[in-house]
Amino acid sequence: MKLTIEWLHVEKEGKTCIRCAETGQTLQQVLTRLLLNAPW
């Protein structure tokens, strides 16, 4: 199974806005949970 997640965000001088940063943190948490609960 393959899941493609594309995180589109605005970045300026290596930083994102608060909204994009929060989305990035949430995405990282979800990916971690998926990997920890993967059946392999």
C-alpha cells in the first residue's frame, strides 16, 4: 500500500507562517503514528 501526502506551504527565509507550521507539526505526528502502527 502506498499513501502519498503532499504538504504545500509558504516558506520565507526558511520559516513558515504559524498556520503552515502547525499543519507541519500535525502532519509529523500523524506520520509517526502511522509508522508506529504499521503491520510490518
